[in-house]
Amino acid sequence: MKFSFITYLIGLVTISAVISTIGTGCAQIGMPTGGTKDTIPPTLVSANPTNKAINFTGNKITLTFNEYVEVQEAQANVLVSPLPKKNPEINYKLKTVTVKLKDTLQPNTTYSINFGNAIKDINEGNPLSNFTYVFSTGATIDSLTLMGKVILAETGKTDSTFIAMLYRNANDSSVQKTKPDYIAKLNGNGSFTFVNLPAGNFKLYALKDGDGGKTYNSKIEPFAFLNTDISTEAVNDTILLNAFVQEKEDKKTATPTKSADKKLRYTLPQDATQDLLTPYIIQFNKPLKKAELNKLLLLDTNYKAITTATFSLDSTSKVLSIINKWKEAEQYKFILNKDDFADSANVSLAKTDTIKITAKKESDYGNVVLRFKNIDVAKNQVLQFVVGDEIKQSFAITAAEWSNKLFTPGEYELRILYDINKNGKWDTGNYNKKQQPEKVITLPQKLSIKANWDNERDIEL
């Protein structure tokens, strides 16, 4: 009995070894891949009534696709033109999308329902991009188109969150009181296209519709307009709209709280060396009631007073500017006398300090040379150097070559302002006065200015 059991175990080991050898030579263990990922959007199989149907009289449209679909964010994605007073009801089930029209249809009118990216397959979420269903209540389908682009006038850039709006047989106040007849969304580069338009004259606008009302009802809303009506039969080129904000939003600032710090203090610029071209700035923590500017002194290295230096306090009474023609690499001293300054509580500085100021070297700056092609001095072009949203410097272009030997190093965006009124800055538009904003072009490539370097570029205008 014992011998038989040992023999049995040896047999099991032998069989396991054979199976292991066969398995190793024949296959590898791994997870199933599940096949290639589906990247194909749904396909329309049928529509009832058919797409581009004429003499449409019903109020229900049924769209059938080749796979299970869903409709996401219909209110945000689906766009009906002409714009209805009541949005349609859109439902989906299995492979079918149903549209129920809630609005009374106009006679002899072509309608289009653009679904944007709302229709997607359920499994992978592949969108059927910009699928449009078209029908007409008349005997023909309108087929005229109108294309345009919206530019932010102040920067020359684009903003795809605008909507383009068309009004038919309207007056100038219609855009402020009523919704448009047609709406088109902008794509990523600011362009828009109206399709299936009838022949006729239209007013064209663009709006960044903050409140969703689809009317220009606030001067702080970004807005654009054409001065004249356009005919859908006569326009073949892309129309350019320059958007502007007529009035900047008045951002309410929080009521300043009383500082727990009862002492009068000041802070100095973070840069260890003083820019040759700008004032030296001293910032106080509280508004100054007393500032004896006529007693202030800027001294050279020999403690000799510089009589040409001037001093000023800004409108907040917190920023003191020392204005001087700084000499390269020169060292200065400014005596901050504690008795010359006091806040509203008559608190003076704790002590008198001597501030050491060292001016920059010319080698700390970059030499910039820009050569302009196709310059037209009559257009009053202004060159702007921009960092982020801030215009650091601007210069009128009066010749084919512009240069500056002392330019602060950094990476700058270059813009060209067409300064119509010659005041050196961008001016906004005014719809009530039919005044267009001044135009700005942002050049495609930034300019990187290096210290102690000749930075040159050719610019074609």
C-alpha cells in the first residue's frame, strides 16, 4: 500500500513537468487586448422627414443612427436657425434622436438644427461633430452663406466664446432690445459661418453674451458691429469684426481695514540696482499726511546734493518717486529723515535712514533694432512691447528703422496699434455713435531681448 502511494506521487510530478514543458513552448500568458478602440463617430442611417425636406409642416423629427447614441448638453450645443422663441425638446433612446419643435414655424423659411458635438456614441463617446439637419417650410432650401471673423480690437487676438448674430430687416436698436434671427458660434480661430441663409440685407454683430440674453444690453459686454448693412447676395469675402468693451467694469474694491501695524514703515524696490530710465520708488505702508518734499535730498558719492533731482508723491499718498537722470554704475545716497514723514495719526518713521542706490550699467540692457517693411507713416502706427496683459513701453513708428540702446531684457509680445487720434494709446468703440475701436495687430513671434546683446528683427507690416 505504501509503495503504491509513492509511485502515484512520482507519476503526478512527471505529468506536471510534461505539461509545463508543452505550455512553455506553445503559448504565453497575457491579458486579452479587447480589440482596436472605436474612434468612428455615429452615422446617420435615416431621417423622418428626410434631411433637406421641403414643404415641412410637422413638429417632430426622428433621426436614426447606426449605433446607440446619446445627446449631451443639448441646451449648450444645439443651435436652431432662425432662432426660435422656444427651444425644441430633444430626446434620445437606443439608436434614435427625437426633436420636438415647440415654436410656430415661419412660412417659406429654411431652418437648420446644428447639433454641435452633442450627439455621441454611448460606448466611446465619439462625437458626430457639427451634424446639421435642414428643412424648409417653403418649396426651396436657402443656400447662401456668410463668413466672418471676430478680432479683439485691443490686442489683435481672438476669443472663441463670442457668438455672431444676424438681424434681418432691423434697425440700429434691435440688437439692444430683441434676440437675433440667426446665431453662429465661433471656432478656435475666431471664425464663424452662417449657412442656409435667404437673400436679403442683414445687420451683423458679435457679442460675448455674459447673461445669456443674446442682446447687447450692457456697455461692459465685449461687442462688435458693422457700420452698414450687408447683402447675403453680394458678400463673398470674409468679414472682419473688431470687438471692444465700451466701458471697463467698475470692480468694487473691499473696504480697507485698519492696519494692526501702528508704525509707519516703508519698502524699497526688490531690484538691487536702479533702472537708468525710471524713478526710484519708495512704498509706504500707510498714506502720508506729512511729506516734506522740499527738504528731501539725493546725494552723490561725495555727499553732494544733486539739485536736478525731484520728488513726488502719488495720488494715494503712499508712493514716493525720486526722479533723476541716473548715471551708469553711479552710486547715490538718499537721506530718509524720520521727521519729514508722518501718517494721518501723526506717526513718524522710527528712525532716520540712509538709502544706498546703485544705478545699472549700460551692459545690463539690450540694444534693439527693428526694421519695418511696408511702413505707412500716415496710419499713425505705434509699436507696443507687452508682457502678459501689461503694455510695458510704446513708441510711435516714424521711420523704417527703430532702435533703442537701453531696453530692459525680457521676452516681449509685439503689437502694432493704428492710432487714429494720435494720442499714443488704444481707444475703444462706441455703438451709439457708430464709432469703431482702434485696431491692434499682434505680431506672431515674440521678441526675446538679451542683456549686452544686439537684438535685431525685420518686421513686415
